[in-house]
Amino acid sequence: MTMIQSNATVAHEIADGDCVGTSQLARENHLQPSTIFRWIAKGLPAAEGGRVRLEAIRRGRRWLTSRAAVRRFFAALPANPAAGDSQTCKPENTRPHSARQHAADDAKAALKNRFGI
């Protein structure tokens, strides 16, 4: 899809009532407005190289997009192969609980000996 077609699509969606500003989109998703603007201006890396940008149009000083454009943006991003794999969420070099507990007990004993705490 070319940039002109993309802007026309977003403009039609906005005219049909599917309008969301960057500030509102950021608030709803607990993001900074600058993050949304970066998605518009720079995009994110695409799977096959290149960039995926959030489709948006500028009206005065505001950037507007549509919820449909946001869905297309996320659908175009590469899938995360680690999603759903609980093993990849855990750091590899973590100490077991017993080792952490032992280290904490040693630190408490050292504080008590040194400062009488």
C-alpha cells in the first residue's frame, strides 16, 4: 500500500468516525505520546526488513489515526517467537531461591555484626 493510498484509507476511516488522537491512544495504552509519534514517523522493524509505520494524517498541529490503522500496524509487525513460551520469560542465570535466601541471611548477619542492627 502506498503512502497516498494509506493516508486516503485513514482519512476515510476518520471521516467515518473511527478517529483517535495520539494523546488519547497513548493514554489508553499506558504509553507516552512520543511513542505513538515515533510509530508514525519512524515505525518499527518489519520481519522482511524495512519499517512498519502507523498510518496517520496531520490535521493542524494534531496527528490523527484510526483504530483500524492501529490494528493493521500491529498485524504487520513480526510475530514474537517467544510469546507464550514461559521458559524465555525467565532469565537464564538466576540463582535458586535457597541461594538467594542464604545470601540475604549472610548480608543480615554482616549488618548485625558491623552495625548492631
